[in-house]
Amino acid sequence: MDLLATIGPNLGYQDLLPHSNEMNIGEGIRIRVLDLETIIAVKEQLAAEKDLAVLPILYQTLRQMKQ
């Protein structure tokens, strides 16, 4: 996320909200986390070396989740 609070192709909070899930991380603290498909799409669009390096792991994780 950049200083303007966008990621990828200028996706802001309202754009990403439908692609997130709320999670309880303890002691009544809840956060929103992007779904794996959206994380993959953003990393593909960014195409930075560090994003591309992790894509094979994310693809495998997604395949396993869908089994």
C-alpha cells in the first residue's frame, strides 16, 4: 500500500472491501484481509521482482485451497 492508500492499479479501500474477509486476531481485535485471488492479481499487476518471486507459492496455496 502506498502513501495515498492505494495498491495495484490505484485500488483503494472501497474497491478492495468486497475482496476481503474479516478475521478475529484475538482479544476482540478484528481486521480485514484480502482474499488470496486478489493478492495474486495485485502481485501479477505490480510485477516487481519480489512479487513475482512469491507467485508460485501463492498459486500452489490457491490450488490446495480449492481441492
